[in-house]
Amino acid sequence: MRSKPHNSFLLTWWQNIKKLFQASEQSSPVVPAFHEALERDEIFVNKYNTWKNGIVKKRFFTWLIDQYTIYQNQPTNIDQAFDFLDIPTSKGFAVHLFKTNYTKQEAQYILEYLREKAQELRYIKQLADVRSYNRPNWVETVERYYLKPSRRIESSKKVNQLYGNIRIELLFRNDKVYQLKFSATHYQDHLYEAPKDFSQLIQYLCFKAP
């Protein structure tokens, strides 16, 4: 008689496992299998603060500004690990980290540093999340920040949109670091001031405020 509750438990457990796998197989960027707030624990923060003063950070941002300078003058000569976005409403860059030797943790530190530098410019964090979903040949995970200019920025007549809304994404494939994307998208509307020059933002990210 005691076997029935045990069997019932196993059946329920197995049904839950099946549902989990089905959700993973049917997941997509819109309906991820896993989605939660992006938060960093104390150990991560302490290591990140140490990393900020190290040579790895310096080398990455020197590399970034060098590649951006090359892109502005000889766009066909940039490193294969880089792509730059330059359309009327959006500017940005993508680093194909799978072509580099950066580790997952180092990539996460770069993500955090970009977010931190944006917030120094009076940007407000609107979204911070991590989501995973199934692709045909891998599981994709995205750590993401979305930031908007603070509404407290004073402007006489029009809204000061700074460089536009900022999106920063770190992509993993099967938990291996794949790509880092940074973009600033602005409004083309009479209610907004013209955005600041994106090259100034790149300079700030890599060095100090212009």
C-alpha cells in the first residue's frame, strides 16, 4: 500500500521534467525557457573592482578605440573580431568574442564596465536581465542592460536624449562567450534635441569624459 504515494511522486516528477524539456525545445527570444533579473553577487563585484585596475581592461579598451579610429578612416581594415553599426538612428559596435581569448568572466566584466560608464553619464538602468532560449544547434543565453537618459537632465525646450537609448548585450552559445554588442539609438523627433556625437561616447568609454 505504501508504494502508491511513491509512484505518484515519481510520475509527477517525470511530468515536470518532460514539461521543462518541452519548454526548452519550444523556447525563443520572445518566449525564453529561462528568464530572470541580472544580478551580481559580492564575490563577482569584488573581482570586478580588481579587474577595473588591471591590464586586461586597459588592453581591451585600447583595442576598441584603435579599431574605431581605423573604422572611421579605413573601414575595410578593421580587425575581423569587430563590426561597427552606423545608420541614421543607431550607432554601435559588436565584438565577436569567439574569435578572441577573452574568458566568460572577463566578458562579463566588460559588460559591467560599459554599463557603469553609461550610468556615469546620467543614464538610468531601465532593464537588466538574463534569458536563455533554444536555437537549432545551440542554447543561446543573453545578459542584457537597457539604459535611458535621466529625466532630470535640464533642457530649455526639447528633451536632451544625450547619445540616445543604450543597449548592451553579452551573448553566449552553450555557455561559451560569443559576442558583445553595444548600441545607442536616438529619436528623430522635433520633441528631442539632436543626439551627441557617438565618437564622444566611444572616447568616454575608453578614456575619460570629453
